[in-house]
Amino acid sequence: MSNNNGTKGKLLRINLTTGESKEDAIDPKLWESFIGGRGLGAYYLTKEVPPDVEPLGAENKLIFMNGPLAGTLIPGNNKICVTFKSPLTNTYSYSLCGGHWGPELKFTGFDGLIIEGKAKSPVYITINNNKVEIRSAETMWGNLIPESEKLIREAVGGDKTVQIALIGPAGEKLVNYACITAGLYREFGRGGAGAVMGSKNLKGIAITGSADVNVANPEEVLQLGKELIRDLRESRGGKVRREFGTMELVERVNNAGFWITRNFTEGYFEEGYKLEGKRMREEIIIGDSSCFGCPIGCGKRTYIITKNNEKFLMEGPEFETVGMLGSNCGISSWETLLKASKICDTYGFDTINAGACVSMVMEAFESGKLTLKDTDGIELSFGNDEALLKTLEKIGRREGLGDILARGLVEASKILKIEDLAMHSKGQSFPVYDPRGAKGMALTYATSPKGAHHMLATTFGAELSTGTRFKIEGKGNLERDHQFSMAIVDSIALCSTMRAGISLDNLLKAYSIVTGIDHDITSFLKAAERIINLERIYNVNLGLDRNQDTLPKRFLEETLPSGESKGHIVELDALLDDYYNVMGWNSKGVPTEEKLKELELTQYFN
Amino acid sequence: MNYKTLKFEPKKCIGCRLCEQMCVMTHFKVTNPKKSRIRIIRDDENQLDSAIYCHSCVDAKCIEACEFDALSRDSETNAILVSEEDCVGCKKCIEECPYDHPVMHPSEEYILICDLCEGNPACVEICPENAITIGEGN
């Protein structure tokens, strides 16, 4: 790939131990083998962070990689992927963030940024094109995200076009599922990238750039960009996302009976109708908000006046947050959900894992396994709004029970002796789709390299529309196809919502007129397969195999008690056999030698 | 006198910055927000996006301030045109503009001011929300 079209051909490497930074060329062949974004992250993590590295040690790295379309007029190109070894799962991990920070990095003239080492004391980094400064963040440390963002912005002269990614107290205090926040309402949310950043004593990264992003064929990019923007606006999916954001899903998933409820014991939340997208639009939405270069605006600006007559203005909450902190904790009040979401946003931790931690202790409290003595005196019953808010604050501050829950589901449930109630795979909390109501999601959760993560392959949409959600047959193929498709989307680093209006053909065309290189669908799919196998190998080298591709007993043995998915469990073994077979992996879930040879990955297998 | 000028409604803006992208793509065939003649500023705290753009003032302080005769008025579109050869990048026009609009080209020694794309602004064409429009000013 030419270094001047689409990609910049280089990355910036900053070592916090030595304080040095340098530019590294990116081998042009890597774009063809790994596409960009998530794929390039897999390549660099495998090459530079051996499996035995301590996630919160100086040897771990934060590998931020843009995709080849980032910063161009092709809409929705704003996602940037961070790849790292996760303190939450102790495995391979990646997380994508939208907003404006990723494209700004591209405008500094770099496709990616690798943060290495550990600063002696708190610092933040400023990047102005190729000028890097590492400055003291001693006076900023301890501040909540909004205040910290203000302090960093003031320190760089107040320029509002500077894009800042940062951590809050949760990242500083190494909450295992702390986020990196970019803007106030976009996060590298899952897997604890914020804790890795905190472990490096790195508070924030402020970026401003003025480098051009060139494309191979400007006239065609202009033309196609305009067409895709129109297509997205006119698509059914685009319109629904514009109107209700991700909250459009509440109605569909709850009515189908797989919206996780009260710590995953049920799949239908009887008060869910209060939280449907149309209710949100009528009751609390006052505006819409977009990421860079996206015409949809699925972000929802919300406003309420609280019971105490306070004005409360924010962006969100999103569907996952409303499920994890809402139905999953038995809560249906907008005021509570907005406040709960804001606590997570301001301390900087993942709403999904936080929700699963709180619901776990709520179930334990209701069943008498935990008492007021264990919960710092908080009545942790399902539906107790104040209990949710208090517990979230405690997680952010790492106080009392919050300090235990900050360690994540595995460790917290061990300490509290409630392992059976911890709903995770590989230590990562499940998000809101109960796999008993869409069996493909069971494969997504069980085989994800970063633990239970829905965006690895959101099969439930296809399963709902084809009426096959309870079937086992054919799910291996479905899972593989969705995983491949998402590996391409995440590596081009396009927002997944763009799938509503950008066809695969148009994506290929966009890639070719931006980069000047024709990538056909076969080579894209091969790259996707290579990426998924490389992620798998990282974990296999850690000693993981089929034994860790698990789901909690609840999903395997307890049937859903009510709703449209009533009576179902997950038949995991049959699903895994099918999927491994389709992937060309052995029955232990390890890629075969032939497969690795075919994908030119043999050298990465220990 | 009536004339055409850009108009912006902050409440309609979703902050996608496609206007910036189109502006630069149209003028320079590349993307680079620092070369855009319209700039969108997000205020997360107040949940608003605002625009910095040329208001094509009747009584244009920028033209008055320029000591190098680098700025002139396009009689047809009413846009303020920059002569790249005459502009020395002294930034007097930036100081005098009541809307903070002119911006230095990031790598050349001349100023960027909205030229209204000969009457059909690219930002207006692309804005998915009609937050930026062109209409009668006075």
C-alpha cells in the first residue's frame, strides 16, 4: 500500500519509562495481511507483548490503531482500536472507541500510537503533529473525568479542537474494568484498558494535528462519500438509530424474552416497556449527537429535572448500560439510570461489568448469602435505586464493598464466596443478550478472545429475522460469518452501525478508491480469518483452550422461567464442536497446523 | 442591502463535522480539519455543537484591517476572497473578526476565509441536518 493514500504508513511510539518517543514505519504488507485497526493491533500485541506479561506491569502496552479509512470522507470511519493484555480477563483484549479522538490522531500524521513502559509519577502526554511532550499530571490525578478533561484542556491553552483521551479515578485506582474515555461520552469501554493506562501513571493523551489525509482518487471519494451519507440517512436502520439510538433494541430484545433481567435469572423485564426507545425519545431526549464523519447521530442528548429539582444534562445512556444497570438490577427509573450512567462515566469504568457486579451482589443479598454486614449496610435488593447508585460510587472510589467489586466478577465472587452468581466468561461480564434466547450469541460469548463480548459477532439479529434463534444447527457457520464480518469492520475501524447503509460492495469500493489498492472479498475474508486465528493463538499460548470457552452453569442448566424464550438453555458442547470444525480448529479449540500454515501464522504459535 | 450568507442553527447540529470534511475535500482534495473554513466546536458539558464560520459582514472588519489589500469582496456571491499571493499571514483580520472566523493555513503563510464556494457552499450541500444553510442576510 502506498504510504500516502488513506494510511500514513507510520506509528508513534512513546516510552513512559525513558520519556522517549520515536516514529516507526509500518511495513506496507501488514495492511494487506491485517487490514488495520483491530487486525494491526493483533499483529503488534502478539509481536511485542508476550503472553506471560503482567497486565498491570510496565511491559504491557496500549496499542492504538486507526483503520485505513480514518479521517477520510467515507462516513463512520471514526473508530480506533486499542489492543492490550487485559487485567480483567488476563487474556488478549481489544476495545474500540468512536468520537473524534481517533481521526485526530490520524491528522497528526500517524496511523497508530503505542504507549510503552511506566512513568515514575503521574503524567499526561501532548501530541501536536510529530511533537510529543510528557508533562506532569500530579495536580490532575484524583479528579473525575470532566474536571480532569478541563484541567488538561486549560493546560494545553484551552483550544477546544484538541481531542483528549483520559482516565478517571477508576483507572488511577486500577479498577479492573476501568475505561479510557475520549470526549466525555465515548469510551474504550471493555477489558480494563483504563486500568492499564492507570498502571502506567498516564492520566491523558491530548492530540492536535494538521497533517493531510490523502486519498488515491479524490473525485470518486467525494462522490461515493456523498452517496453513502445519503444511503445511511435513508436506510431503515439508520433512521431507527437516529430516532432512538441503540435504545431501539430494548423493545425487540425484551419482547423476544432474552433481555437479561435480575442478574440473568430472567429474560423478560416486566417494566421494560418504560425504557423503550420511543419512551426515551418522548420523555428525556433533547437532541442528537454524532461521532466524527457520521450522518446518523445515534448519540442521544438527554435532560431531566430530578426529584430534588436539579437539572441533569448528559449524553446517553446507551442500550447496554440501560440493560446492565436497569433490567439486570430490576430498575426502571430514568433518573436513576441517568445518574448511574454518569457515575460510571465520571469515575471512568465500564457500565457492563459494573452492572453485572452489582446484580451479582443484589442476588446474593436477596438470597441471604450476603448480609448488611457484607454490603456496608446497603439494602442491596433488586429494584433499590439508591443501593445501585451508592454501590457504583463505592466502586469508583474503591471503598468497602466497592473495593471488592472493583476487582471484577471472578475475584470479587471468590472473596464473597458467591462464585455461582458471577455471570462472566473468561472474567468478562456478559452484556444484555441472554444466550438462551439466541444460541449464536452463546458461541460469540464463549469463543471471544476477550471474554463475553457481544460485538465479536452480533448473530441475534439474523437469528431473530430467520426464526432460528433456538436452533443449534448451522450456528457454527453463522458464527464464523459474523465473526469474519466484524473482524473486517473493526479492522477497517468503521463504526458497526454503518452496516445499516454501507454494503460490503461499497465498503470494498471505498477501500479501493481511498487506498488505491483493490482488495477483493476473498482477500478481506482471508485477512479476517487470519486476525481471528492470531487472537486465538495469543490465548492458546497462554494455556487457554476449549476449557475456557465456557458459560456459567446458569446458562447451561437453568431454563429461562418466563417470556418468549421460556424453557431454553444453551447446548454449548454441540455448538462448540460445530464452530471449531467450521473454523478448522481441533476439538480442543486450537487452530490446526494446516490452518496456521494456510494463514501464514505458524511463527506466532509457541 | 440584502445578500447571501451562511446561517447556522446550533440546536440542529449533531457535531458530525462532515461540513469540515467537505470544505477541505472540495478546496484541497484532501481532508484535514485545520484547513477547514468552517469549524465545529463540541461543548460536551452543555451538550451543544457550535460553528465558527464567516458571516460575510456588510461592514467587513477583516477587509478594513488588511494592510496588504489581500482581501476583497466578491460582487456576485458577497464572499470575502483572499489573494494568497498578497496575504502575508499577519493575522490582523483574525484579530478584527467579531466571529473568530479567519484561520491560518496550517502550512502556508496565508489566511483561510470562507469563499462561499462560488455561491453553492459544499458545507451546506453535505449537512445532513440542514443546520448550516445559505440565506438572505442583512
